Amino acid sequence: MKFFFSGLSLLLALSFSAPSLQAQAVPQQPGAAPELKTDYNDDQLKQFTEAASEVEKIQQSAEAQMISIIEENGLDLETFNKIAMAQQNPNADASGMDAEDMKKYDEASGDLQKVQMEMQPKMVEAIESTGMEIQLYQEIMMAYQQSPELQAKVQAMMEK
């Protein structure tokens, strides 16, 4: 079983500035290489897989809600994501954007932010219900995203 970020949820998440439980970079001093801890014990990784599995269920449910909201506002996902990417990049060429689609995007965005804000406490609760602290979850998630070795170890644990 493979878990964590689908491309769609990643694009949807990029559209909003709401804080995320996904791994957040720790500020580094200029020129300093980030120190990546990957030597988590099996108990921590077991807790992490349980927490991540619960978080994924919440994300999938929210993603389905978000897709419905986008479609109910008269946009397809491709158009929504195109507008979202243009909004994230102030240098992007927005000349091809339809004013009506932009209005639909703005209307959908408010509802999507509400879904994301409702999702945050659910994810915190899901993580904490496994006995894991949020900071440790974030640290392991960051390491998981960056370390093929840790990914392999976590995947092997999930297949047991």
C-alpha cells in the first residue's frame, strides 16, 4: 500500500495559504546543509504509519469534498489548477484567464479554505490519537519525503 500525497491534493493544497500538517521546513542558516534525521526507532515508525494512514483518510475525504466544490462552482480541475498556479506565481501570464472562470475560482476558493480549516483539527486529532506528537510526525514526514531509505523502511513496515 502506498500512501501520502496525490498530485491533485498537492495542487489543491498549493492553492491556499492555510497552515499544513505536512512537513514544514525548519529555518536553516544560510549556507547550512539541512540535517536530516532518519534513524527513527520501529515504535516511532509504527506510530507514524498509523497516524499517516489516518491523515490520508481525512485528506481523501477532504479532496472529494474539494472536487465537488470546484465542480459545483462550474470549473473543471484543470482550469482550477491552472488559475491556482497562476495565482501562486505573480510573474505568470494571466492573459488567457477567462474573467468568468476567475470569478468561479474566487467563489470556490472560499469554500475550499473552509474545508481545509475543518480538516486541520481532524488531522491533529488523528495524529495525537496514535500517541504521536505533531512535531515528531512532521519531522518523520519530512525525512520520509526526502529519504529513499526511510521510504523503503516505512513501506516494508506497512506491508507486514
